[in-house]
Amino acid sequence: MGLPRLLEAVREYSPKSDLETVELAYDFAAKAHEGQKRASGEPYINHSVEAAITLAKMRLPENMIVAGLLHDVPEDTNVTLEDIEKNFGEDVASMVGGITKLGKIKYRGMERYVENLRKMFVAMASDIRVILIKFADRLHNLSTLDALPPRKRLRIALETLEIYAPIANRLGVGFIQGMLEDYSFKYVNPKEFAWVSGLVKERYRAKERYLKKVGQKIVDELKKNHVEVLDIHGRTKHLYSLFKKLLKYDRNIDKIYDLVALRVIVPTVADCYATLGIIHHMWKPLKGRIKDYIAQPKPNGYQSLHTTVFCDGGDIVEVQIRTEQMHQESEYGIAAHWQYAEAGKESSETANVQIAWVKDLIRLQQEKLGDSDKLMESFENLKIDVFQKRIFVFTPKGDVIDLPEDATPVDFAYAIHSDIGDRCTAARINNEIASLDARLYSGDMCEIVVDKNRKGPNPDWLKFVKTNHAKDRVKTYAKKKRLH
Ligand code: MN
């Protein structure tokens, strides 16, 4: 049974959590899903619990665990969102509602619009917490993909690589990104997956004992220099990220120096630089391979010092040096902010975090994090307003068109192609006839009926079109007509 594992996982990082509510949510979900089975034949509730356990691994607050347990209830059972609100409150219900909405977005392999689809995903989630729950949901779905027919498998794996993983990357949730990618890699490209995992296994085994020795040497030397080592461990590169790198280096594994890396965790930033100096004193660094991501973090906020050295016997080893907080953030990204807030720690280094899409959000979060009393409030305020002024509308083929709020089918038609705009005569929204000045909403599917004999746009459209492109076309045509 999964419930005891879930409770244990929550108790571990958050002893003060209200486990009773978690248990209530479990009972509620188990009852709602009663009799339902997964494609694998397991009881449905197992899926909900596994998703919740992943959220617990991210050390997220208990109301997110509750939302994780309930995430498929309104979609797949007779129990409604209102029932959830009555039993677990508005905040949990709004997260569950967000997850249900996200279920609408499907990737069908249209590369051109994939960035719009990502934006749409974030916009429709409208709450970072919803995205994290969706990641946990997707991870369990991926781990049970074998039970699905091959075509569906491939669609879900591709969607994960194209939509979920890049968003996980931008949110800096490294361990989720790695798992999403590696699971999907196996289904999207099984041959390459087998090749890369073979390479890693072989090399890691060969290097394991060597790295242990090198690691011990580093610990001894740092001790001599009064630098405390909190943790030192080897890490293997995630398979998909290794694969992408191999493609850049003629598939030559010998050119990849960070296949296995040593990670050294020390207490402070000053210790990081001291450690770097001490290691360079022990072994000669490779030219051009010293990277200071502390002074210059990666766009997703990643911080660490990286160096590659010629170790004993001429072996080349990459060493990554960071503080515990940097380590947490590189694994949990935006989720780490909740952890610090929960623990009441200061978030000093988070000031550098810059995630293009969610910059505003982070700013808001940091303002709130200053005051731990306002903690619960800050969770509620973590809504995404970056895309509040944009909507995302599907074409019948599944392309996603990015439009301003209040856009109409005419704007949509012009966004697809000027000719389609000029000749549009009618529209269908979600398979129902709609007028050309109807208001479109995110997630709508819009179809344009074109009249080939139509000479040009109707000047009356100017009264309602929203995009500049549509306005310009209609105006230009009207002017031309007057001249004739
Ligand atoms: Mn689910």
C-alpha cells in the first residue's frame, strides 16, 4: 500500500504537517476512484498516491500533497470540483481545477508552434504549483507507459520531451527534468537509449572505485585546510542530456568529460572558491573548463563552480562545487523556494534566480518570503500573470495560435495566414457555428470557413478586430478599394 509510504515521506520533511488531512484526502480519492483500474490493471488510487509521493520528495506543503491525491477526481469520477472545495477548501480545489484544464493541451507533433504550446501550458496552469503537480502526475504515467498501446506511448513521450521537460528546465527542477527526459527517451528513441545506457553503465562501473579514491583525497586535503565537507558524491549524467551532448561531439564518448562528475558540497560560498583553489593546487585544471556559475548563474538560476582536472594517472575528472542551498535549488528549482520558506531559512542566494517566463513570479515570491508569517498567503498569490493578457487557441490540426485577450475569429484567421483572413466568411468555435466577432478563449478550437470568391475583408471588421496585423490588412484593403 502506498499510503503509509506517503505519510512517512511527508513526516520526514515536515513533522508538523496535518497528516489527518492527507489521510482524509486519500480516503476521499480512494472512494471516488473505487472500482477504477489503470491500464496496467492496478487500482486507480495507486496512481494518485505515487504522484503525491513525488510531491513529497520535492518536500512541498501539505495542501499540494492533498491536491496531488485528488488530481484526477473531477476528471474521472462523479465527484465534482465543488465537492472538493466543500471538503478541502478553495485553494486545493483551484489547484485540482487547474490540473483538469491542463489535460486539454495535447501535443500532436507540430514543431512550429511548440513554443506557443509551452506558453499555453504555463498560462492555463495559471499557478506554478499546478505545474509541479502535473509533473508528478506525468512522471508516474511515464513509469507505467508500457501498459499503453505503442502510438499512445509515443505521443505521451514526445509531448513530455517537447513540452514538460523544457518547462521543468526553465523552472530549474533538475531532478524532475532528468527523469521526464530519460523516461521519454526510452520510448521516443529506443535504440539510442540502449546505446547510451550501455555506455554509461560500463564506464561508471570502471570509474566508481577510482572516484571514491579521488573523493577521499579531496576530503583529506580540504580537512587539512579547514574546509568542512558536508557531502561528496559521484553523479552520472542523465541519459538524455548525455545523448544530446554526444550528438554535438560526433558521438565520441571520450570527448565528454562530465559523464561522471564529483560533487562537493561545502557550507559557504567562500568555501566553494577555497575548494576550487585547493583542488587546482592538487591537480592541473584543463584550459577553458573552469566555469563560475556562482558569479554568473545559468538562465534558470543554476549555481555551482565547475572545473575539470587531470587527476592521478592522467584521468580527467569534472568536479562540481556548491553549497547545500545551491544543491537543493539545482535539484528542486522553484520547488526549493517553498522548502526554504517552510523551514524559515533565509533565501540569500535566490536573489540571482532569473527564469525568463516567471521573473515576475519570483519577484513576488521573494517579497513574500521575507516575512514568514505571510507564508500561506504567498502560496495563494503565486498565480501566473505573465501571460494573463494572451490567449492560446487551437486550429483543427492542433496548432496553437497565440493571440491577445478578446481576440476574434478574424484575428485568428489573419494569424494563420493573410489570405485566410481576407477571405474568411464564417467560423466554428469548438464545433459550433460562431459569428466572426465572437470572443475566443484559451483552449478553444477554432475553424475558419473561407470563401474563395470573396474579394477582400469587410471594413466593418475594424470595429472588433484586436491584432494590429488584422487591422492593417483591413485598412489597407479599404484604402485600395477607395482609390479604384
Ligand atoms: Mn493523473
